[in-house]
Amino acid sequence: MTLYKFFMSLWPVTYLLFPILNLVAKLTVGTSVLEALSGTGTKPAGVVVWTMVGILLALNRLASMAYS
């Protein structure tokens, strides 16, 4: 498999992960900032959402390399 085909195959993955990120973000909305900072909350509010955002941005950057 050439690099072009590999990077182009990442585009569907990035678009399929956006609804999952939306679902995770909606599920963690109820946690307050104080609970998230102190670690007493039951939901991992910002950590999971921002980790998924970082992963999606990295995948998007890799997929964009097909055009360069």
C-alpha cells in the first residue's frame, strides 16, 4: 500500500469518529468544573473529550498529508 492510499483511507475514519466525540461530550456535560478538578466527579469530564479532540486533530493532519 502506498502512502497516498494509506493517508486517503484515514479520511473516513476521521469523519466516523466525530459522532462518537459528540456522544462522549454530551455524556460528560453534567460534571461541574470543581468536580473535574478535584477528581471527585463520577464522569471524566474534560480528559476524555480533549484526548479525543487531540486524536481527531492528529488523524486529520495525517490524512491531509495525502494532498501535500
